[in-house]
Amino acid sequence: MTDSSAAAGKTDYVDDRAFNKRLRRHVAGRIRTYYTITAPGLEDLCRQELIGLGFDRSGLAVETGGVTFAGRLVDCQRANLYLRTATRILMRLGDFGATNLRRLEKKAGGLPWELFLPGGRLPDVKVRSRRSRLFHTQAIARCIRDSITCRLDRAVGPPSSVFPQTLFVRALEDRFTLSLDSSGEPLYKRGLKAGPARAPIRETLAAAMLITAGYDPRRPLVDPLCGSGTFSLEAAMMAKQIAPGAKRRFAFMGWPAFREGQWSFIKREAESNVQDLMQPLIFASDVDAGACDRLAGMIDGNGLSDAVSVDQMDFFQCGADQYGGGPGLVVINPPYGIRIGSAQKADALFNTICQHLVEAFKGWDVALIAPRPELFWSLPFPARCRPLLHGGLKLRLILGSIR
């Protein structure tokens, strides 16, 4: 090795060491603010989950649509892995005022983007602006991308296809908040399902329903209109204490501060909590044989056979005497909207379902979705309800007991 090449190698080593030191100081080891996005109405449940993970309740702030918490990068990773009701988790990078594009580019360019973004990659920039003098979202996004390129001072390629990065920009009354998405795909994509199903309920909403209904894995759970099996899969992960993010990948795995060894330790810690069950206490069924076959395949493929039993069966042939260990919980997302054709048909089916529950599941608890708030007043059993927003539809979650 020549003197010049040795000197260059030494310089590269020093630069790498200095860069890693900056990563530890400003990203991995620094207490930062994170924002957990939730579906409307799930904020308090998400807050309780964070408290259950060990976060100090005094440091949690509930806002409309999410919960803010403070922590280190490892806390962000654990939250992505364990939270059942969160949609995604954002790392706050900067907050500043700007009334023109020149000021915006200067402020955004002052952030140390090299510490957060994979080398040579631009993030997808998504902008929302309200009551700000800068309101043209495309111009704002272009300005911020230019500032990132200038800061990195090298050619920047298209977004990474392996770990795509997304930067969320919120402009409110000339105040800009920049947040980097740590999750990637929404957290309701657990990685269990092989493909899309017709009108499925999101996993985060299903988990919220089960938590709100007080699901107890020691009691049977009946999912008699299972469809794609979202309720059964979520309940199985709860019963076996499987972290909901155990089967998927996250955007933070592409960040410069990500360390595979540390992440492997976090995953092993989660895997050590997984329980083997003696026998299934979750009973999924549907009149559609194809849906049952697909769900049975997912159950087997994800090691959940000790938690869930799948059978083809018409709901109106189901009864409490078929399930041992009761009484338990019946959870239903009945067909409504375009799945059934008209509001009148949906109402009639809902009322027929409720009547069958009264006749066939005496002593059991019930959690089901009502497509219209007015249906609550015609229930043939005592219940309480809470608002539910699913796919833009204003629904009601009915929680009751068959006396």
C-alpha cells in the first residue's frame, strides 16, 4: 500500500467513525419526539398500549388522530413491533416557521439529512397545508427535495424500492413540521395474509374491537362470519402473545442508524414471549368454503393452529353448545353497504343476526358492528355503543351481553 492510499484509508476510517458517533449522538441515543398515528377514536387505546410497553404516562400526549411520545430509536422500534392499534409511527425531525420558499429551503436544508436517509435516496414527500401563506403542496415538496439534495451534496437517486422512505410535511399557520415515517407500509399490514380479501376490516380496528370488548384468551371466541379471518388472526396473536409486527419489515430498517444486531435482540425478546396453547379456543367459520380454505391455509402457514379452528358453517346454524369452555365472546362484522346492496337489506340482516344471537348464545358477550346508529335502539339485548370510523363510514361498535 502506498503512503497516499494508506492515508486515504485512514481518512475513510476516521470519517466512518465520526459519522457513527454522530448517528449515536443525534439519532440512536438521543431522546426524540415520535408521533403515533391512529384511526379516529383509537387514540386512548393506543395510549394504554404505550403505557403497557413501559412508556411514562406523563410523557404521552393524546391528540386527535394520534399519540405523541418521547423516546430513543430503540423505543420507536419496539413501538412498531408491539402496537396493535397504531397505523404508523413518525419521527419528528424539525419544526420551524417559514412564509416563503427561500426561507423554507434554508430551514429544511439545515437538517442533518445524511443521518436519517439511506445514501443516495430521496424520500417521497407528502405535504398538507392549512392556513399558511405557502399552500401549493407540490411547490413545497419540490423545495424540500431540493434542500435535501443540496444538503447531501451528491447525486440523489429515486426512492429505495427495498426500504422506501416517506417524509410527511405539515404546514399550519406558517409553521412547518417535518416527520420521517419509521413504519413503511401501514402497521395494520401484519404480514400474515397472502392477498387482499373482499371488504376486510382493518387489523388495527379489529384489535381495538377485541380490546374494547375485553377479550380474554382463556374464554372461547367465536368468529361466525369470518370472511378473511381478521378477528380470528388478531385474537390468535393476542392469545399466543405474538407481537403484531413480528412477520413484517419496517422503513427504519433502511435508516443509517439501524443496527441489525440490536433489532435481532428485540425480536428474540418478543419471540421468547410466544405461548404454545393446549387447544384452540378461537372458532372461525363462514358459509363460503373458499374463504374457510384460505383462512385455514393462513392459520397453518403462520403457526396458529393451536389457537384457531376453522369450519365451513352457516352462521344461523351456529350455537353456544358447539363450543366448549363457554360462555365466551362472539364478534361479528356483518355485511353492509355494497356487500349487501341496500340499507334496508343491511338493516334486516343485522336485526336477524341479533335475534339469532339471543336465541343461540345465551350468557355470551357480543361485539358487533352496526352500519347505522339507529339500529342500536332496536337491539334485543342490553348493550352499550361507541362511534367507529371504518373506510370513511360512520358506524357503531355494539358491546353487549345476552342475558
